[in-house]
Amino acid sequence: MADVLDIAMFATVCAVLLAGFPVAFSIAGTALAFALLGAALGVLDLRFVAFLPQRIFGTMQNEVLIAVPLFVFMGVMLERSKVAEDLLESMGQLFGNLRGGLGISVTVVGALLAASTGIVGATVVTMGLLSLPTMLRHGYDRKLACGSICAAGTLGQIIPPSIVLVLLGDQISIAFQASQLAQGVFAPETVSVGDLFAGAMIPGLLLVGLYITYQLFIALVRPNAAPALPARHAGMAGNRMLLRALVPPVVLIVAVLGSILGGVATPTEAAGVGAVGALMLAGLRLADGRPWLIRAAGASLIALLLLTGVADLRVTRDVIPPGDLAGIVMAVLLCLVVTAGIAVSVARTYRTGILQDVMRATARLTSMVFVIVIGAALFSLVFRGLGGDHTVTAFLTSLPGGVTGALVIVMAVMFLLGFFLDFLEITFVVVPIVAPVLMAMGVDPIWLGILMAVNLQTSFLTPPFGFALFYLRGVAPPEVRTADIYRGVAPFVGIQVVALGLVAAFPALATWLPELLFR
């Protein structure tokens, strides 16, 4: 009976989610209903449900998940402060003279925004409002224009820092430790979010290269589908505008990702740097004179990151060498400058109303994520109480082809679920069920995490429920039909499947950089 209930429980939650009910309540409500049903039939001990408060308390104490609201704040602040608009205008001037140049500029801007914001909705909406009318006005094929914008907008899910990678990294870490404990390893190794960030760099850049290659190919074989813009002479003023739009987000990207990949800061600490940096960039863009203090604060923030790598700044030691003492004094002075710059940025963003909007959006998105986390924790407890983990283990280990067969089936199921479910639902419902089994079979956790991340990114593009499609449909001009959007993303979904196959065939694409940096 328990074997039937765990399968029915998974099928029911998928059906309820497809019916359009709120995600968190659908997951938690289904779990609670099957817990009561299992208890009534005598196949579930309700003490499993009693562990939920400890699960919630452990989740709220998880320092890794603190990065979620910080990265959300960073992304929303950069979106509200119009950084994306400046980038799109500048890149359009830089690549527009090339055949297919507007599509390339959209992809490049999508990659830059992915590494600085990671918010798919904001990126797709911004590029849809600014780039799509321009591309259509200059004769771009509707399907190519829509597909390019949607695909570029989803890069924020694979290029770090990414909310998907933060949440997936937490789940992979828990599953990896569980798989080792199940094998009798009582001093388990760990997998960090930083490992996934490093592992996602090459696949993310690979996707960018594949997108651009496809756009150049279309421009070559169908010149009328991706025409070049009339020649422009940007001159020194255009170059200055390009530098002004490009340098601040690039500096922020280097500060955030460089501190993680260089081992200077944890992802959570780097997220704090990113949030502060985004706030100061917004203040600088809104500067009504005397921007020198914010610029000095930005330079001081970078200097602090460098200083932590060369000096021991702990002040609780009994004996502090003179060199470290000088570093501590320097760090205090730099912190004062950063504080002054933050105060000015807060004042400017508050006066314009941007800060209030960003805080509300951050609270709303973060609350949604953590309510889903709590619902998924209850689902996981009940599913295990019904013996679902044993059912999944028996199924995957009995498949022909061994590890390869099991991995192919899991990737195929996740791909198909992406047509109907959101990445959060797949991350918190499917990953905890299958990841421990696959890792117990010998699959590398970083490689598995990146495969899942690329697969989850595809869920934003696959109709009928791909979120990027909905975002673009909401801002597209009336002459763009929904069929144009769906047909436009089809080649890019194929490109993502190719990228998934390449990462699966060559695991070093995901594992080489983490091993180089952290092993």
C-alpha cells in the first residue's frame, strides 16, 4: 500500500500544480493529505511530520540561503536603476552595424545581466520593451527576435551568481551528505554553492557562444532575417557612453564572482558585496552632483576584498603582528568610506522611490521562495515516510544501462516536467528524491548539479508554461503573435539540449574549474 501511495502522492502534486493552485500550498497540502491518509491506513507514522519544525528551524539557520534575498536585492536594484537600458543602447550601437548584430547585442547584454542580476523576468521584460521594437523596426524576423530575447533572458539561471544555483547547490549539498551517510561514510565531504558557481561558468559561456553562433548562421543563410543597421559613427561621445554603461556592471561582476572563485569570500558574503555594490551603482546613476563619494566607496569596497586576501583582519587575537594591525586600521578607514557612500546612495534611492520598490519586490520574491522551501520540506518528510526513497532507488538501480541509463531517465523526466512546472517546484520536489540515489551510484555531485541547472534553465523556454514566454508576451507589440514566440524559442531549446548533451558527454566542462580553484 505504501508503494502505491508514494507514487500517487507525486502524481497528485503534479496534477494540483498544473491546475494552477499556489505552489507552496499545493506541495504542503498534498503532503499533509497523504500523511493523514497513510496514518489512517496504518502505513505511515505521523512522527515523520513532527520533524517539520526542526526542518524549518534548520532551513532558517542555513547561512547559504541568506544569499537568496541578497542576490534578489542586487538584481532588482540594478533593474530598477535602468542599468540594463544603458547596456542595451550601448551594445546596440557597438554591434548594430554587423549583420545579425542586434541579436548578438541582446545575447551579450543578457549574459552581462545574468552575471549581475540573475532575474529572468526583469531581463526579458526590459529587453522586450527596448530591443524587440527596434529589431522589428529594422526588419528582423519576428521569430528570431523573440527567440533571441527569451533565450538571452534565461542565461541568468545558469551564469552565476544565480538564484537557481544557490537553491540547487543547497539541495545538492544535502543530498550528497545523505548519500554518503547511507553508504556508511560518517565524515562526509561537502559540496558548496561556490563549487556550482565555478562549475557553471564554462557551460554558461558555452551557451552564450552557441546562441551567437546560431544567430550568425541565420544572418549568413537568411540575410533578410537579421539585417545590419545603417552605419553609425559613434565617435568619442559614443565610446564614453559605452564605457559608462559597461564598466560599472563589469566591475560589480568581477567583485562578486572574483571574490567567490578566488576564495576570498563565501557566496553569502559575496552576495552582501553585490547588494551593497548594486545600491551604490544606483546611487551613482541617480547622482545629482558630487558623485566622488560613491566612487570612493566603490573603490574602498574592492580594496576591502583585496585586503582580506593579504592580511588577517581578526581583532580577537591575543597577539596581532604589526602588519596585520596596519591592515586592520586600513580596513576600518575603508569601512568608514563605504558607510558614507552607502548612506548617500540610500538617501538618493529613497528620495526617488526606488529603494521602497526594491525592498517590496525583494521581500515578495524571498517570501515566495522560503514558503515553497517549507512546503517542500513537509513533502520530502511524508514521501520518505511512505518509503518513496526506496521506491525511487529500486527503480533507478534496476534500469538497463546502469548509471548512464538512470541519469538519462532523470534528465528526460526533468526536461518533460519543465514543460509544466517551475524550476522551484522541480528543485524542491524532484531533486531531493533522485539526487541521493544518483550520487550513491557514483555520479559526481558537481557534474550532476550543473546538468540539472542546464536542464532547469530549459524550463523557462518550453511551452506552454515557460515563464520567459509569458514575460515577453506581456510586453510584445500587438503584431507579434504567441505562435511567433513559441516558434522562435524552439531552436534555442534545441541549442540548450545540445549544450546539455555536451556537458553530459564531457564532464570536465563542469568539473575542471572547481577542481582547479577549490581542490
